[in-house]
Amino acid sequence: MRLLPSRPHRPAACAIALALLLAGCASVPAPGAADTRAPDARSTQDLLDASTPADWRTPDPQDTLYLDLATGRVIIELAPDFAPAHVTNIRTLAREGFWNGLTLYRAQDNFVVQFGDIVEDGAPGKPIGSARARLPAEFDRPATGLDFHALPDPDGWAAQTGFAAGFPAARDAAAQAGRDGRAWLAHCYGTLGAGRDTAPDSSNGTELYVVTGQSPRQLDRNITVVGRVLRGMELLSVLPRGTGPLGFYTDAAQRTPIRAVRLASETPLAERTPLEVLRTDTPLFDAVVESRRNRRDAWYLRPAEHIDLCNITVPVRTPTAP
């Protein structure tokens, strides 16, 4: 079982963080520049109500993972643009039913929930079938060719933050300047990552964690981010906290059984959960970000003039019938 390192009874790194809150930015002035625009008093909900079908996208079924628990379904979107080898392995593991019957065995307060095959050191784990036993580290990727939609505000963890392929992301100074550089996914609330041991290439995607606490951005570029939760975070965030080291459950009866982990593409149509996600590369999204960055309703006395990447929630909705 890989943790953020590997086995639960070994020193484990740490795992985790993807969050979102609802924000945008396009025509927002550069940091320090005067804002000469007329304030848009519309609320986030007003903006979403005025959206058009072109402002929304449907996640690819082969990149949509269903984590089914007794309490409901957690819906995850995978990130093949950033972690192609891990996503390929995760698809294989899901198709072959690797996680079915396993458990959520760790819930560390203000940090992560983790699931997979928890075994004692030296004991054989569950066979991984035709999945690869070891994967390359996919902590970041070339920024070249990546459509990066930048936020207007500075970030303490990266030269620039924004959204890429619909995910909260960051990039280095070279990429920001238009030169060859690197980009990576940020550890925000709801982020899905792949645990590893000390060696960078020691992950195989079988041990996964979801960030349930404040964004642990120190994990950025130190562990592979493979996706993020679109819906169902409430099923994970309310789990009882583990009382063992790093939030592991000391009593196996406290672990949450996994009924199944399936790809939406492998799930009968009648059993799928239809979802639409707001696109993060549109003027509407920029307006949504600004509506959260500077609240214009009467309760707020001062505009913040700043928003953190991990305080931007990307809206998700159930599509309406045509």
C-alpha cells in the first residue's frame, strides 16, 4: 500500500490537496494596476444563470471515475494531460476491479483521505492484474502546448497560477515569460493524488488520496496529481478521523468499504451520473472569478482585490433536459 509513501507502517510522506471555490479573471487588471472598470454587481449565481451551453463541458467518460460507497458516489475527473502514465494505469485498475472490496483506510484531520490495499509490511498485497507495477514520476510537464488561463494575482508557491485543461494549475517563471518551462497541477481541496515511497518513481496508482483539508501546496511537484473530485466531497470530508499515526484507522472496523471503483465509460448508461463542468477558458469564467475575488453585494464593505488559486471552486451542475 503506497501512502504518500508506501506502506502504512513505514514513515510516510504526506499526501494531497485540490480545492475550488468559484472565481475567474480575464479582464482583471494586473497586480498593482488601478481598476478602472465599472463594478459588475452581478452575483456568481446571476452569472451562472446567464450562462450558455457553450460555457459548459461534459467530462470525458473514460476520464471519469466513480468511487461508489454505501453512502453515495464520489465522482472524480482524471487528468491525462498531466499524468498520462498514471491515468492509463488507473483506467486498467478500475476496469479490472482492483479497488472493489477494498477500503478507505485513512482520514487525517485537515489533510487527506486515502484508499487502496492496506497490508502489513511483508504481507502480499492484492494482485494488480495487467497494470504496470511501477510508473515514472509525473510531478510536472512541459508548459509548451498547454492552454494556460492565468489568474491576475501573485501566488506564494509558483511564479503564476491559473487553470489548464479545467484543473487548478501553476507554472514557472520561464513558462510565464513564454519560454520553455514547466507546469503542474496544484494541491487544492478535492485533489486526487497517487501515493509513493521515497523514490520518485515508486508509485503505481493503486494507493490514492483526496485532499480534505487546507491546500498542502508544499506537495506540489513532489507527488503525482492524477485528478480531482467533481462531486461527492461531502462523503469524504465527514469520515471519522483516524486515531493512529497520520490518521490511519487502528481498528479495521472503522474503515469505509468500497463497493466499486468504475470508469463512467465502463458503466451502463442508466447507472451513470450526468454532469457538466464550467469551462475555465471563457469570459464567463473570468467574470465568475472576479465575482468571488471582489464581492460586490451589500454585506461586504471592502473588496479583497485578491484571490487564491485554491479558493476558486469550478461550478458543476446536473445538465437540464433540452
